[in-house]
Amino acid sequence: MKDYIVKGNVIEITLDNEKVVKVGKTYIDRCVDKLGIDMEDAILTWLEDEGHLENLDQMELCDQAKENKSNK
């Protein structure tokens, strides 16, 4: 992630490849409250979950789940 800007109820995130993605501020605020993390960590988590950033630990866990035929 290169940068992010809060524009009302939307957060515009500029990725390293200059692509801009948007996420609702309400969703990120909920993550901050429920997970006890700051806004930047919540945005990074969302980016990883949505496949915009790679998280090697997350990828390894997904591979293990596939090996065990788990769909959760």
C-alpha cells in the first residue's frame, strides 16, 4: 500500500502499482473496534483478505485448508 485518503464514508487506497481501490469507512471502523488495531492495520488486513496484497502466512494456511479439503 502506498497511501490512503478518507473521503467521507469511503477510503481510497492507492496501491504500489498505482491502482486505486475503495472500501467503506464503516467496515474499517468496525475492524478497528472489534480487532483492537489501528486504521492502517485494518486497511492492510482488508487488502490482504481481498487479494490486493499477499500475506505469506495467510497463503500457507489457505493451502493447508485446501489439502484438508476444508472450505472454511
